[in-house]
Amino acid sequence: MSVISNLLSLKRDPHTQFETLIRPHLKKLYNLAYRLTGQRDDAEDLVQDLLLKVFPRLEEMQSIEKLSPWLSRILYRQFIDSVRRKKRSPVQYIDNEEAVYETHASESAGPQDVVNAELTQDYLIEALNKLNEDQRVLIMLHDVEGYNLQEINEMTEMPVGTIKSRLSRARKKLREIVHIMEPDRAPERVNGEVE
């Protein structure tokens, strides 16, 4: 077989085509899954389930102009389905009370900086976890992961106006929670400045 024939057969191989389409989006999908689930194993499982689900839809994927929002929407829906299944399950799930996100201290940061960063991170995670699921997901999608309103609309099929109002209410609720948790530092932590 000639080199050209080998290349052509690789291009026709569905596994290679799928990998070529998916690879540029894997990191963003994993980050989104991690933000939604809060745990590495669950995030990896969610992405793996997504890949298994979309592989048979290779031809459809090849015709989609913006693949990232489409994949993110499917991932988001899978997450929502898994949350619903857990709520209906008779098995009791034990919450992991350890910090959800690992901190990676800079090599140049001093011990006080590391401790302050960890405390701030723990504090914010605790505040985010006090939001209801819908509010937390919107904050994570928009403010943490950086999805724009149109992309969130494509993922959740919520009207953009509804997303805006719910995001505004979620931010307001987060400010209230932060204020209750630590009234002296609330304006600094939520707004980035002291009032």
C-alpha cells in the first residue's frame, strides 16, 4: 500500500476523524465537567460518557460549525441527568468535605500567601456550595468557565433574558451569603474592592 493510500484510509477511519474533531475541545470539556462535579473522577467519567454518546454521531459532528457549545450542551445535560438520578437513588451519597479544588501554589509564593489563598478558596467554595444547584451552575458556567450568554443559551436552552436575570439573582444571593459568612470582608471579596 502506498503512503497516500495509508493517509486516505486514516482519513476515512472514523476513530481518527472523531479524535481529530474532539481533541481541541477535551481540555475545555474536562474543565467544565470538573467545575460542575467538583471531583476529578466524576469529571473524567462525565467526559468519557460524553465521548461514548457522541461517537455514533460523527457525521452530525462534522457538519456542526461551532462544536464546542454543542458538546458543552450535551455535557451539561448529562450532568443534570446524573444529579437527578442521584436524587432519586435509594443509595445515600456521602459528600466529600475536603476542598473541591486543589490549589497550586506558585514556587515564589511565601507561606502566608499560600495560606491566604487556600483560605480564600475554601471560603468561596463554601459560599458557592450554599447556592442552589441552578444558581451555582450559572455562576460556574459564566463567571468561572467564561461561557458567554449565547453559549449558555445553547447548552441549557434557556432564553438569554432568563439567563441574565437568574445570573443576576445568583450573584446577589452569593453576595448575601458572603456577607453573612464574613460581614467585615464581604465587599472586598465579592466586589474586588472595599466599599
